[in-house]
Amino acid sequence: MADRAAQDAFQLRLAAVVMAATALLWLAANWAGQRYAWPAKYAFLADLAAMGGFVWSLLVTWRIWRRRTPSDN
């Protein structure tokens, strides 16, 4: 049980780091796109990558939350 808790804590820290890094990189990509007048397709690519990072983090945290929540069955 303690091993599972340590693994969950590691996964939650990883998800938090991914969320923070995704937000910072997404903001930096948007700033650079405006500053250097990149084509819109690169903005969409940065948005898609950011959505991927956020969805992955959401799925990891949801899976851990479901594992910790007692079942009604």
C-alpha cells in the first residue's frame, strides 16, 4: 500500500510539472509567434501540443483520483 502511495505521489508531481511546463511553453510559443510573425499553422500546432499536455495531465490525475476514491459497488 505504501508503495502505491509513493507511486501515486510521483505521478501527481509529474503531472504538475507537465502542466506547468506546458503552460510556460505554450505562452512562450504564442509570444514568439506574435513577435516574429510566424504563420498561423504554427500557432495551431502549439495549441494542439498544449492541449495534448493538458489532457494527459488531466487523465493521469483523474486515474489516481478514481483509484483513491472508494467504489460504490
